[in-house]
Amino acid sequence: MIANRLAASRLGWIAVRLVALLAAPAGALRAQGEAADDGWNFDDFEEVDPTLFELFGDQSLDIGVFAAFATLAMVSFLRKSIPLKYVTLVVCVLYMGFYKSQLLSVVNIFSTLTGNLPIFSYSMAWYAFAGFTVVTLVLWGRVYCGRICAFGALTQLIDAVVPSRWQIEIPEKLEHRAGYIKYGILFAAVGYYLVTREIQFYRYIEPFWMFTLDASILLWVMLGALLVVSVFVRNFYCRFLCPLGAALGLVSTLTVFRIKRWSECSQCALCEKTCEWGAIRERKIIMTECVRCDECEILYADQKACPHWLLEAKRKARLKALGSSAEG
Ligand code: SF4
Ligand code: SF4
């Protein structure tokens, strides 16, 4: 009886071992082969590296939630829906900001320049996020700034709740000149990094650490001052100081799908006043500054506000009147 039980348990063990061998990757089989020379000893199993598929399984929830957020952002962008845009901004601050603390940073520019990117198999959700940013950047421009960056989303929400009479309009010339500061910060930061290979200074030029709530008193004071200025000057950090925004702006000069303009746009300055990012100058859209916020495009589509449609309606009425007088 006991002999039968022993035989049965040995057969069961052999079956388990065969299944494990068939399912294991080649590298793991080699490692196990060396260790198995001394017989049937469970203790000789070495740790097996997880397959790419298993790693994807572990990260699938993270990737899925980001895909859902990216879908929301794209639906709001493509439909030009203002309510959906604000839902996206709130979700962005809560999910991308406080929950995940996942923002692109000037540090990612350093690591791209030196080829020191995260290992793909352990960072699939990060690659989905970075890939989404690059693809939307090439296709439409700085969609990342307009909807995916948690700090940009936070300042856009501040703008939405602050009474417009509090906001200070910066003189145009000063605004244009101040727009170059961010490029100066970008090139100085990249140059400093390439010479010293030191990255800790990034916290003094980017406030993105705020979502981790982990910083020195000096950084909190700097952040407080920045947020106070942002109450009075719209999107202050994004427009004048952000080195990452500057880098994305430089790439967005290659954007495929630009914002359409009417022939009347060369005469009218209504959208120039609508743009809160100072991205329309002398009737032209400056791609480096534009964050695809939708404001001007919503205006172009408004048949009661955009002069293109008002002139079109007048033209049609005139033609109709001419037609009826000719018939009469
Ligand atoms: S300019 Fe900088 S802070 Fe502003 S939205 Fe873009 S990346 Fe974010
Ligand atoms: S309003 Fe300005 S920032 Fe917004 S999409 Fe138009 S040009 Fe770009």
C-alpha cells in the first residue's frame, strides 16, 4: 500500500516536472539542466526569468488605465468638447499627477540624449505614455501640454476658476521676449547635464515634484510663489519657463496636421485675442507656443462669432437678393 502511494506520488512529481520543462524558456532550461545533474531535487531549481508576456500581464492594469485616460484626452481633443476637456484636466491632475506622479521631465531629455532609457520589459506603461506623447506631438503638436501634463492641467484649472479681472495682460513685446526664457533654461540645463552628468538640479527648474509632496522648504516656497504668479498671469510657467515645453515646442514645428485657417484670418484678429497662450501673433499661429487647447478652433467653427461665417452669410444673402431681382 505504502509502496503504491510512493509510486503514485513519484509519477505525479514527474508529470509536474515535465509540464514545467515544456513551459520554461530556453535560457531557463539550460540553467535547470546544469543544476539537475545530481538527481530529482526540488532545491536545485533556479529562479526563472519572467517572460515578456508575463511581464505584460503584471503591467496590464497600469497600461489599460493609461489607455483609458489617453482615449478620454483624444476624444475631448478631436471632438473639440469643452466639458470633456475639463473632465480630462481634472482626471489628469488626480490620476497622472497625484496618483501616478507620471510627468515627462527635462530628465527624460537627458536620458534620451545619452541613450539611457528605462528597460522596456519593466516599464511598458511608461513607454505607452511616452509613445503617446511623441505620436500626438508629431501628428498635432503639443497635445501633451494641452491635456496630459498634470502641472499644465493644474494651471489651466486655476485659470478657469480665477476671475478674469484678476488676470494681468502682459504687453505683447514683453510677452514675445519672455517666451525665449524657456529655451535659455532648456539649453543651459542640457549643457550643464552633458558637462557634469548631474541631474538633481532639475527640481529647481521644474515644479513637477509637487505631486509627490516631497521637497525641501526652499522648493515649497518657490512653488508657492510660482502658483501665486500663475493666478495673475495665465499659464505663467508653461509660457515662459518650462524647458520641457520648449523642447516639445521645437519638435512641434514638424507637426503634420496644423490648425486650419480661413482666408479671412489674415485680416481678423479675433482668435489672436482668444488665444490664452500667446500663440497667435500677427495673424499667424506659432507652433512652438501652441498647445492645441482648442479655443481658436472652437471660434472658427462658431457661425455666430467667427467673421468667416458672418461674411459667408452676407455673401449668400447678397447672391440670393441678386437672383430674385434678376427673376423679377
Ligand atoms: S509647458 Fe511644461 S508644465 Fe506646461 S504643460 Fe507643457 S510640459 Fe507641462
Ligand atoms: S487658441 Fe492658441 S494655443 Fe489654443 S489651439 Fe489656438 S493657437 Fe493653439
